[in-house]
Amino acid sequence: MKTQQQRSKAHQVYEFGFRKTAGNRNDAPSLTQVEDCKKWLLKYAKKKRLPEERCLNSYYLKHVVEDAIGQYVTNGAFIQAAIELGFQYSSIVGPNAFFHIELRLPEDEWRRISPEGFSKWLFQQEHLEFAQKAMLDQTWPRKARRFIDFWRYLNSHGGWDTSDEDQLSDAWERCSGQMAPRPDWIDTDVVYDRQCDFISLGDPYPDAFEGMTHLYALVETENPHNFIRVRYVGQTISPRKRLREHILRPGSFDRVMWMGQLLHGGRYPQMAIFYVNAALSMANALEKAAIYAFSESETHWDDSLDGFPPLDDALLNIDK
């Protein structure tokens, strides 16, 4: 088998590629075009030994360069530039060379983002239509970790519909072995319309049944229209005891600040119990789903930011 050096001696590079017969100097590739191709190759091409069937045709590559720089270059100019930079070719077919080149084009950058966590697992499920669709989506959040990040993505990008939400949930449960915390499971209106149980400090309320828990929201009422604002979401077996704990030991710095402002104004938070006697096996997923659902409802315009705050800052929950 001939080496590249031996093949180069048998073929000469001229303006339009390789040929076996010698030409005159006027047939040589343009030095300016050769330099343009070199600049492009140094930026977007990588030397990589490839199977012969995956080597790239110089004529195709010269068109890629033209599209990138907005100027015409000849096949020969590209071949000359590649050879001078040390790129190897596997074969010569007519005037064209087939190079061992891996392209690193900007428009393909998304393909080089390695998926992590759920996306890594999902992309291995090639038999799933949802997985195939996600793999081909250039803006898919490949490094996201939380269910809500994928859920929000489906709801904010075109090409996805409600059936994809179901497929996402099914895939998440298969991957994690846990229920998917879908925000649409939670009816936030029962809190804002006061259609669920509300208790204040000291009010009695029955504990959850054995093996179950209550889901609740800590709320305050904004005057003058008595609007409900949800500030925290949690779960408890004993609502009366938990509300007292929240007031006496608020926990995080943000909750201490919020509670202090309320108490300074002579007000106390209330507890809205929006899901009664949830099975403990479902409680964590439902709680997280509720955090996501109320976060979206509580994202109000903030004059100090001159805009809307991030969704994840809407509630005072630490772990979102």
C-alpha cells in the first residue's frame, strides 16, 4: 500500500484538486485561498484517524469552508492547506482526497455536550421515541438534574406537546425508581380561593392517619385586597404542632427574615392544608410537585429587580 508521500509524488495538487500529469505554475492553488483554508482548519478541524468510509471528501470540505468564510476557494486550495498542516488522507479519487478529519463546527457544538444524569440514561434508551426526539433536540438541557428543569423545558420550547410530558414522567420514573413530581398534579387554586382548610396559631387540627401525612402551605394575607401569598410548602403529620414550630423556629435565614417582618407588624402566618392524608410513599413527590407548582404561581413582578425573579426564588424552601 502506498504511503501518503508516495501518493503525493504520483499526484500533483493543482487549482481544482489532484491530477497525475504535471501542470504549469498558473495551475497552482491560490496562496490566499490556501491561507484562508489553513485558518479555518486550525479553528474547526481536528486530526483523527478514521475508518476509510468515514474520511471526509475534500470537495465537500471546501464547500464547508466557503460557507463559513463567505468566499470562494478551490478544491486544490483546501487540499494544499490540509497537507501543509499535516492532515492525512486515506485515498485519492479523481481530483478529490478523503481526509482523516473530525470537524468541530460551531453549529454542532450541542452534539459535543455530554449528557449527564437523567439525560445520559435517556439517550441510552434508543428504543424510546421520546429519547430519540430528545437526542436530536439541539437545546435539550443535557446537564440538567431536576425533573422540573425538563418539565419547564417541554413547556417553553416548540415541538413538544402534552403527550411528551407523559413520556417524560414515565421515563423519569423508570430511571429514578421514584414518582415524577409533576406540577400539574397540584391544584393551587384551592389555596388561593380559600377552598381548603386554613388554621392559625393554636387552632386544633386532626393529625394525619397512620402511614399518611398532610401537605400544607405557609401563607400570608396581603392587604388591602386580602390576596393570599404562599411562602413555603411542606408536609407534616401534625399541622398544629408544625405551625407552632415554624413561628418559634423559622429555620433558614430567609424564613427568619420573613417571619420577623410578619411578627413585627403584629401578623402571623397561616397554614393552608391543601392535600389531606397523602400516602407516605407519595408524599415526597407530591411535596416537590407542590413546590414547583406554587413557585410558578408566586413569581410576581419585582420592582427592585425591574422584572420577574427566578422561579426557584419564589418560595422560601431551601431544597427545591
